[in-house]
Amino acid sequence: NMPPYPHLAKSTIDFAETAAKMRALRNVGVPYKPEQIQSSEQDAQAAASVGDSTAPHTPARVTAADQLLVSATAERTVDAWTGEGSFGGTAVGVAWTESKIHGSTKAFVGENTRVGELGVGGVHVTSTANNSAVAEAVALSGGLGIAASGTVAKAVATPTIEAYVGRDADVNVQDGLVIKSDSTDSATAKTDIVNVAIGVSIGELDSEAVAGGRTKAYLDDGATVEAGELSVEAIASDYALATKDLDIGAALSFSIDSEAIAARASIPNNPETPTEITAGIGKNAFVDVDRGVTVLALSSTDADAKSWGSSGGGVNIHTSIA
């Protein structure tokens, strides 16, 4: 049995030192990955469980309750902005910014956990997350001879949202068992440039937005459920917007105004950052319900890329890619 830890009933847990503690443990052999350490504070604040899936040989038991609610909720917003201004005979400015959200939000009933031996009304295992990553870069250049600016903005929101009942768990409830993951991920990347030069004006912009991670809800292998009804739902809404909002380049006398603009928005589908929305019941699971079983995976995705620019000078070169 776990110790009672009575101080947790009246104390606030500070996760600010979690990453430092994990680095210390890694130094003595605990196999933490760098990305786990980087997102440890977010992960620690967004996990809820009954039982511990890392210790299946000491399962938890919930023998009696009106309702058992296991809920993890996360609101993550990362907003990065950078600006650069250059003025002189030859003015060169570069602005680069990156905003990323990874991490995880998990709610689960652990392996071998026993629920409802003496009567439990219903069980809700829910994981909900809203993630927003915004990156904006702005560059201004004014030169008597050459004005050159470059901006790069990248926004990435690819977290993992998970709700599940673990392997070989046994859940016996009178009403329903609900396992639900619900995620909303948005990534917005914006770049702006204003160049003015007597001689040569050169501008280059690159915006990239990537939204969508893993959203999972499942009853794991070998689990047993006896309930009025069973619902397993994974719902994800992903939105990526990459935009080059304003680009003005002007060569005031005889020379060249050249601009290259790229805006890319995507919902990832590759091994490194896949988009995955799954709801399911695992192998050898046993389900006995009175009313019905719902297994639903629902995905809504939208990716928009916009670019716009203007050129003015003796020779104008303008390229836009969206």
C-alpha cells in the first residue's frame, strides 16, 4: 500500500524543479529521454490516474463509490514574438522565432486496477487539452544603399492526449464507463517585413505552422468491463495557419527590389510527428454491457497558408509560395 502523504491535502505541489530533479536522476542511470525532461513540468501538471501503470504488481482498488471521476485537463499557450530593426548606409536585419508545444495530457485507470467490487455507480476517465502555439517575426530595414531583411517564424503544436483503462484492469459499474480524449491544437506562424532602400531592397520570409499530435482513447488488452454501457471516444480538432501578413519592399531609384515569400501550413503525417486519432478496444478484452457500446474517433483538421507581397523599383523580382 502507498503511504498516506497527508501533507498533500493542504500543500501546493511546485513542479518548477521537476526537470532539474529528472536530470539528476538521469545522471545516476534513470533512462529519461531529453524530450521527457523538457516537457516534464507540463506533463506533471496534466496527469491523473487511479493506479500506476509502471507498477502493475501492486494494483489499486476502488471497492465502492457513487461515481469515480479521473480527469486530466491542460491549457497550454506559447506565444513567441521577435522584432528586428536595421537602418544605415547598408541595413541588414534578421528576425527568427519558434514556438513549440509537445508534452502530454493523460487520464487513466492503471494496469490490474480493480474497480467496483462492492458497487460503483459509474466511471469517467477523461483527458482534455487546449494547446495554442503562436510565433511571429517582424523585420524593418531602411538603407541608403542596401536594405535586406529576413524573417522566419515556426509554430508547432503536436502534443499527446490520452485516456485509457489499462491492461488487465477489471471495472464493474452499475451505470456507464466513459473513456474520452478531447484535444484542440492550433499553430499560427506570422512573418512581416518592411524594406526601403535608395539602391537595393531584398526581403525573404518563411512561415511554417504545424498542428496535430496523438489523441487516443482505449480499453487496453485483457481488460474486463461489466457496465450498463461503454463509450470510448477520441475527438481532435487541429488548425494550422501560416501567413505572411505584410511585405513592402521599395527601391527608390534605379536598382532592384527582390522578395521571396514562403508560407507553409500542415497537419503532420510522418513518423517523427504523426497525427493520430484512435479509439478502440484491445485484444482479449471482455465487455459485458446492458445497453450498448460506442467506439468513436472523430477528427477535424484545417490548414491554411497565405502569402502576399508588393515590389517597387527599377527591376522588380517577386516570388510567393503558399
